[in-house]
Amino acid sequence: MIRALLFDLGNTIVPFDFRRGYARMEQLCPLPAAEIPRRLGRGDLVRRFETGHIGPRDFVARLCAELNMTMSYADFRDLWSSVFLPGALIPDSLLAALARRYRMVLVSNTNPIHFEMVRANYPGIERFHDFVLSYEVGALKPSPEIYRSAIARAGCAAGECFFVDDLAVCVEGALQEGIDAVRFESLEQLERDLRARGITW
């Protein structure tokens, strides 16, 4: 029997597109938008930020130096959060109904700048009883550590948890830890998968 529901954040509950951020960066640095993710991908700066090994201001200073870009911390926070799109992929009404019957845990690869912005702009996030965030637990999906933290926060056995994520590799990571999991493709598909497991709302 499912007792806890674990949800990814980006492109599962909240839509986002990093190309929006790169397009804005292109106006402020000498690199074309397509080159920016390649440049950042050469190092581990974003990974270190999303696993809590460096703080927000240090991250912003290092990223701006890497891209030869000058801007204030406040302006960068606005730019960095521009990747999120209006609306939600899973409506607040469904999250609220599920939260009345099951323990709800958000499990996300994220950083403090993004998560602060999400909490301020997507009220459905407050339906969750707990948050397992990569920058707080020091591990990114699909590492086993983040799923084990989620199971502990869920307060039940792995087999009593159901996890939803838009990335197949993250779904596979959850399955490896004994969590029932599916890939999020649409609201209709999610509702079918919930019903198939006897999850009601």
C-alpha cells in the first residue's frame, strides 16, 4: 500500500526552460547562448552549487567570472530564475487533495536561488509536508543518497513510496532503491498511474 508520494519539482510540477536564462545571459556576456551551457558544463560549478558546497553569492561571483559577465547579485537572481514558466503542470487542487491522504515529499535537484523563487511564486509547493533538496542533503538525483533521505523523510518503507520525475534516469535511480516510480509525461498520465496504484484524492 502506498503511504507517501514523492514528487520531483522541475518539469514535473513547475515548468522550466534553461534556454530562457541563456538567452538573457547572451546579452550580457561575449558568448552566444548555445555556448554558455557548454562552457559551464566543462567544470563542476553548477553541481557544487546544487549540492550545497558553495553558497549563492560565491556561485554568482564565480559564474560571472567564468562567463566574463558583470552584474549585481540581485540582477543575477532575477536572470537565474527567469527559466521558470508561468503556471504549474500539476494543479494545486490535486496536490492539496493528495496531501490530505498521503505524506507528500518534494525531491529536487535545485539550489537556494531557484527554490526561494519557486516557493514565492508557486503556492502548490506549500502542500508538501517535507522537502528533500539536493543543496541541503549534498547529493543529486540519481545518487542513492538523495532517495534514502526521501525515504527517511517519508517515514515509511521504500516500497510504500511512489515517486514521479520527468527524467528517466531519476526514475531508474528511485527504482534501484526499491521505490515505485514512473516518469511524468502529462497530468492525464499521472492520474492514470495514481489510480492504477489505488491512490485516491
